[in-house]
Amino acid sequence: MAMQGNVTIKTVAQETGLSLTTVSRVLNGTAEKYRISEATQAAVLAEAKKQGYIPNMAAKTLRLNKSRTIGLIVPTLNNPFFSLVASTVSKLLYAQGYVVLMSDCANDPEEERKLIKTFLTQNIEGILAIPVGGRKNYELLEKGGVPTVFIDRFFEESKIPYVATDHFDSAFKLMEHLVEHGHTLIACIQGDVQTISNQYRVKGYLEALKKHNIGYSYLKGGSFTTDEGYLETKILLKQSQKPTAIMALSDTILLGALKAIREEGMSIPEDISVVSIDNSSYLDFLSVPITSVSHPITEITQLAIKMLLDQMGANQASAPTNIVLEAKLIARKSVQYIP
Amino acid sequence: MAMQGNVTIKTVAQETGLSLTTVSRVLNGTAEKYRISEATQAAVLAEAKKQGYIPNMAAKTLRLNKSRTIGLIVPTLNNPFFSLVASTVSKLLYAQGYVVLMSDCANDPEEERKLIKTFLTQNIEGILAIPVGGRKNYELLEKGGVPTVFIDRFFEESKIPYVATDHFDSAFKLMEHLVEHGHTLIACIQGDVQTISNQYRVKGYLEALKKHNIGYSYLKGGSFTTDEGYLETKILLKQSQKPTAIMALSDTILLGALKAIREEGMSIPEDISVVSIDNSSYLDFLSVPITSVSHPITEITQLAIKMLLDQMGANQASAPTNIVLEAKLIARKSVQYIP
DNA sequence: CTGAAAGCGCTAACAA
DNA sequence: TTGTTAGCGCTTTCAG
């Protein structure tokens, strides 16, 4: 039974003839603690229900300086990998009684910077982020303003802890797989160069080349998008010396590469081998199932959430331990054996 | 230069020797309006910067009863269709100075109900929702508590306005396409039966059957998931009377159907034709490009946002006009002509 | 077992 | 051009 005007503990108090204090206590479940009589409790609850009382979080937040709000920053929600993170974060945190302010910074570091400022405004209790720009954006947070945990990406010298995949190893594993299959002409299409995830993957590529004394190398690209994958692969396949294998550093890039390969009339794996990082669920449904490396993204997210909640609970900033999980190679049908 | 303790307009006022009012006015850009001197303005701004002042939204919200916060409810973020909506909402609303509380209700109506309650607690100014459960969950909002707009799904008798695709027409168009290609044995794998989007699509299926006097009909399934699509297609393909075409009522369902079809050793479109609704970007990269129907989801989202902002602006509840957009058939290679 | 009153940070009458 | 003050809704000492 909603009433006109605003229903507050005050209106409930007036109607029941009780004090604000008592009403507040009953409505917050601290009735037992203060030994409030059953009768009073019942009266408050009944009146609150009758009036359709809804607590005002802004007031609570102002008073308690705790908002039960967590901020999540993702490069974009329009990418299965990130939206899976977002989905997990949302569900798990709501279950813990938190509310999540979520934002898609459109892969724009400037946007990210503004977002953090906005979040700081919102009495947020913690931040989870997949960073997009440089460490500079997170300076304010490093100073301990708000507990923060990075997911899958991070800054090496930063104090902000992270849970991430071993990106170096991801690429390295794929390279070993290719080399074992006799490939030496391996091209790599990378994503956003400023991201640590990309940097480590590239290191894995280069390190494998070095380990096996492979002279050929081809490294191009600059964003984790299908368009970029398409364009770079187009260019790559026009080269006089064609590679025998392509490693796409993400599945978004992969999709573009596949389109380019098809347009050039080439078959996988007969004409060219292809591998990727991410192991998205749709890889199984492509014309040729693609060998990929699976990142335990749900687990990473769960751990990051746990780490954040721990940080928030700790009254003293305990030294956080970064966590790095290993990826798993999923061999499918996209790599040809070259004798 | 962050200070210890909390920086507020009070600390800034003390340090500058000015009043709270003046500081507030300068910091809110109303300095001109009150003809505050350049010198004062500069002093306030400098001190605020020096102290590292960050506005406290909880206090602002409490005082102004406006939070600049919008709530978004999606069935799940782990679905490209919904996460595209989320991405668009996030970007567009942040650009307008809003912050968005986003939540994945895991396709659970009960979860949705709780979420709405939680949102109501958060002094939210408006809600965008892709509803999951029944109309009952939105009762409180219908009463005008908070301006709300539905995206792509809705309730017929509800006062809450919506922007949606013409789901009936989507399915109907696909059916016409199949019938034109000589199909009469057409199976339909549906999604969540309680959603209006599914209901209209099914109506489109049945209506087309009726129009063309087709006796055969096969309607199964109950959720917009790949697993469901897989299982139902598995079962379907074991039937003695096999269909010549399958219509998947979403791309998630489609992916599962494709897997089942491949496992049964059938080829598309030679052994069976397949069409779907959604036209996800990856359809172009599948072994056989799938004929589908494209929903203008970004446009729908944009319109819904506009509608919501209008609603929020209107001091009197102007009668909202629902918007229904038409989908477009994208013919690819997955439908065989049957003479 | 219950209440009075102060105050979280901010804005907007109303005064000057 | 600037300041005083009340109060948004809530919790929490401190006091019965």
C-alpha cells in the first residue's frame, strides 16, 4: 500500500508513536540486540509494510560512509570475454549484497580516467578493473583511496594487486604447438599494444622464435577487434613470403583473420594453419574448429572478487599476493603437420 | 595533493575563509549566476585542487533527491545480444552524465524481483529493463515509482512503455522465406516461453503455417541457450519424420542446433536448411553462413534511452508511445531450394 | 526496553 | 557579492 509523499522511518515512527531510533533498529535487524519487545517489532514491521517503506541508501551511505557499491571498469562490454567477466562480477557481488556500477569505457583511456573520477564520487567501496590505459589513470587508487583489484591485466610496478592469466605462457604454448607441427613461418596478429596482456603474449611469441632459432617473424596489428584482424590478415596474405601459420592473439582478431583467409580462397589447415587465444565457445562451431588456448576467466574473476572483498575487509592494507593462472591448450583441427 | 581525513566543502571553506555556500556555488558552476568574484572563484578552485576535493554524491543525492543514476536489468550479460545493449546503455548514459547500476539477473525472475527492490533503494532516477519474469515483478514501477522503459521485451497490458522489434514479423519473414524455397516440414526451436519476444516469434511461426495450410508443425525448447538448442535438435533429428528446415528463435539456440546437426553427420543446406533470429556478427564466419533476421538492437537501445530521458524530464506523465521496429531478413547460404 | 539529539556532506531559501 | 541556517534520511552515542 504505497502512500503519497515520501515514506521514511520518520513517517513510520509518527504513525506508530515510536521513536526514530526504535524504528531504525527494528528495520535493521538489530532489534534483538537492543531487546526490543515483540509487540513493538511487529508494530513497526506492519506499519513499514503498510506504508511501503523503502530504505534510502543515499542517507545510509552518507551516515555510515559505506555504500555497498562496487565499481567495475571494462574495456568494452561488447566482447564476449569481457562481458563474461561482467556477468560473473554482477551475479557474485549481488549475492553478497553489493550493487555494481558498471561501465564500458569504449577502449578509451581518456574515458577510463573520467570514469575513475566519477566512481570516486560515488562512495564506492571497491573497484574491479580490466585496465585500458596507462598506469597513470590508476594513480589516485594506488594511493589507497579505494581498494582495487585488476582482472587479467595489470601494471608491473603498481601496488594494485591482480589476478591474471599467464599471457606469456599462453602464446608460448601455441608457438610450441606450431613448432612441433613443423612450422617456422609463423605470423602473429596482435591486439592493443599498450595492454600488458598483449605485451606478454608478444613476448611469448618472440621468445619461442628465439628458442627455436627461427629467423622469420611477422608481427602486426594494434587492436583486439575483428576489423583489425581482417585488415592485417588481408595485408599479410599479400606478402610475397607467406607464413604457414597465423597466431591471432585474441578470438576477436581470429574472426577477422578467418574472413580474410576465406576471401583469399585459402583453406585451413591445408593452405594455412591458424591458432588463437581465448577459446571462445563459438570456436567449436566454426567451419574449421580452431586450436586455441583457454583462459580460466570465470575462475580469475571469482578470485579477483574474493581478493577485493578481502582487501575491503582488511583494516590494515595487508600485502596482497598477485595470482597468475595458467592457460590450457585446446588442440583442434586448424594446425597442419608439416614434415 | 590528497590530504588525510575527509576533504569536504567544509574543509575547503575553512581553509579559504569563505562560507560553505560560496564554495558550493563555485564548485557547482553557479558562480556566474551569483556573481562571485574572479578572485574568490580562483581561491576556491585552487584550494579544492590542493586538498584533492571529491564531491560526495551520497550527500548530493540525499539533499537534491536526484542521483544521476540509472538502473539496467538484463537477463544475462553472457549473451552477445544483451551485452550489446548493456554496452550501448553504459556509453550513452555516461556521456549524459549518468552512472549506471547494471545487473545480470541470471535469467531468474526471482532474482529480477529482488533487483528491482534493491534498485528502488538506490534513489535511482530511471530504469531500463529487458524483463525476464512476469509483469508482477514490475508492479511497483508501474505505479509510477520510477520512470521505466522496456527494451525489446514488454508486457501488453502494462503502462510501462517499450521499444522493441516486431518479433512476430521476424519469425514470419523467415517462414515466408522458407516456404518460398519449397519447405513445408519446418521445425521451430524456441526460447524462454514466458518472454513476449518468444511468444510473438512463435505466433509468427504458427501464423505462417496456417496461412500456407501446412499440416506439419514441431515446436520445442524452452530457453535461449546453446545447450537447449543442442539438446532439442538432437531429439528432433531422431524423429522418424525429419523436417527439411529448422528455425532457431535465437542465435544462441542456433549454435547448439549446428553442433547437433554436425554430430548427426548432416550437411547444411543439402540435408537440412537452417535459419535463425538475431544475425550475430559471427554468423558470417560459420562453416555455412546462416540466413537470419537482423534486429536493429543498437537503434532500439538508443530510442529506449531517449524515451527514458524524456519520461524523466516530463513533470507530468505524458502518455508514452511504444515503438516497434521491423527486422530485416539477411539471406545467406543455409536454405536449400526444394522443387 | 526506548528516546533525544547530533551530525554525515551538501544545497537553497532567506538575509545581508 | 557573500553568509547563515535549516534540513534531506539515517544511525548512534548517551541517557534514561
